[in-house]
Amino acid sequence: MKHKEILVFGATGQIGRNLIRKLTKNNYKVTAVTRNIHTAGYILKTQANPGYLRVVEIKNFKTETLEDLIKNCSICINLVGILYEKKQNHFKTLHTDLPDLISLLANKFKIEKLIHLSALGVENATDSKYALSKFEGEKKILKNFKQSIILKPSIVYSVDDKFSTRFMTLLSRLPIMPIYYEGKTKFAPIHVTDLIEIILQIIEKQKQSLILECIGPETLTFKEIILKLLKSINKKRLLLPLPLPIAALTAKFLQLLPNPLLTEDQLNLLKYDNINSGINKTNFDLGILSKRKFEQEINKYSFNWRTGGQFSKLNNSEK
Ligand SMILES: NC(=O)c1ccc[n+]([C@@H]2O[C@H](COP(=O)([O-])OP(=O)(O)OC[C@H]3O[C@@H](n4cnc5c(N)ncnc54)[C@H](OP(=O)(O)O)[C@@H]3O)[C@@H](O)[C@H]2O)c1
């Protein structure tokens, strides 16, 4: 029986909580790191059998704090990430400095594997602070711990995400949906279950040194994604292509909200296609096929946004 100790940073997020369930079911012992055990405890504790999960609260990412954790693990997985900056949460601190420190310590303690979640296409989006910080993080990791494994997913979706669920909320409330860059930006959405399978295969089979782009089975434009979400929640909405100066102005105001729907940085990022680059390998090249299709998967949870909820029927589009 395997008893490898896996340390997960950013464990409470969409990917983390699904990953913990898979890892512990496969006999790995997981230490999940969170900033707040009280908010995270109930989400995480239900993901594992007793004895397989330890939840650790840390208030800072100082060297001494991380040393104690990293020196006792065989495999470290870093899932910490943010979509926008607020107060103490800066892209550089979380996407560049933290991976820098984790990989230095991974090297110091000669751990077996470091798996880091970056994002697809960040090397191209030179006018996005998010992308720059993620790409810098990748460079630091490769410099400090050469055998690291960097995973670069396109959009990851599931009932736990901040993407499909958020857009379904917006689409169910707004009569008009703004579309940016004429909705032409391309994505290769990957379901969280498929991504978790990739991570498990990487843990079990891939020895070291890999940059892997993680993509789903389809390429969809932003407009196609919105249309599939609308179909799935059984609503019709006017899709309004916004000229860039107006989009930029709305982003300037929206980013002032506590939980912004769109920031100027995200608007910049949105103009770059989020599909495989052709430079790095993808999960398909490794024979790890992501099979779940966007429309079929969102139909499993979109009833929450339909009028009538779970008793609703599809096909009669509502207003
Ligand atoms: N979801 C996607 O579509 C997608 C696509 C490409 C790449 N990725 C990358 O994959 C990773 C995981 O994504 P996810 O969707 O699971 O993210 P998520 O749901 O937003 O969770 C991110 C995690 O980061 C931690 N975190 C957030 N702010 C933090 C801060 N200021 N200090 C320390 N920790 C903080 C949180 O941990 P606690 O609150 O427990 O401390 C949380 O568990 C991220 O690096 C993300 O950039 C995601």
C-alpha cells in the first residue's frame, strides 16, 4: 500500500478539494494547507476518509513556516492562485514569490516531486499582470528545481468553479450580456475531474521535468461558451459586443467591487486565445485523454439556475 505524503497548498479551491478526494481514495496521505481552518475545515474534511487528511492552518508564507511542511513531504503540489489583486493579495507575491520559495525548499529538502499549477497562454499575454506573474513563477520554479512539473490548464470548470457558475448567475439576472472581442477568443475548457486524472497520472507515472498544457476535448469561442450556458439554463439573452474603449471603461468601474466581475487586467487577458500553444506537450500527447464535453457536464448542474430548479424542463426558453 502506498503511503506517500503529499503536501497541497491552495487545497480549498476548486481543483484542490477535488484533488484531495482523488488522492486520499488512492491511498495517499495528504496535508492540506489553508489560511483559515475554520472556513476550510468543513469543505476539506468531507473529502477524505479518517486518517488520510491533515489540515494545517498557516498565517504566512515565511521560509520557516514552509520549511517545516516541505521537509516532511514526498510530493508537493502548489495550487495557490488569485484572479485579481486586492489589499494584501498581489499577483507577484502569490504567483512568483511563493513558487520561488516553494521550489527553493523543494530543492533544499530533495523532495521527490513538485507539481505547480500555472495557466495556459501566460507566456503570450504580455500586457496582463496576472499572466506575467504566472510566467515569472514558472521561470523561478524551473531555475530552482529543474525536475519540477508545471501544469498549464485552460479554463477549468465544474460545479465548484468561479467561471461557469458565475456566468450562469449573470446570465440568469442580466437582460443583456456584454461580449468582449466579439466573443472570438478561443478556449479549450477542461472539466476538473479530467484535470485531476492528469495530476494523478503525473504523480504515479511521470518521473520529473515536464511542462504540460492541460486541455479539454473541444475548442470553443467565448461566444459559443455563453450560448451553451444560456441553452443549459434555458434562457434567451441579447449578446452585446462591446467596443473595446467601452469595455475598458466598464472594467475600470467593475474592478472597484469587492468581488469584481471583470478587471482591466482580465480584459487584457481575454484577448489571447487560451488553447494549446503547439510548443509544449498536452495531456493528449501523454495519452491522458480528457473526455468530458462542456455542454454535457454543465447540464448536470445548470438546473440550479433554471426557473423551477431541479424540477425544470429544458427546451422552452424563458425570458
Ligand atoms: N480554475 C481555473 O480555471 C484555472 C485555470 C488555469 C490555472 N489555474 C490555476 O490553478 C490553481 C488552482 O486553481 P483553483 O481554480 O482551484 O483556484 P481557487 O478555487 O481560486 O483556489 C485557489 C486557492 O488559493 C489559495 N489562496 C487564494 N488567495 C490566497 C492568498 N492571498 N494567500 C494564500 N493562499 C491563497 C486559497 O487557499 P485558502 O483560501 O485555503 O488559503 C485557494 O484554495 C491556481 O494557481 C490557478 O491560477 C486555474
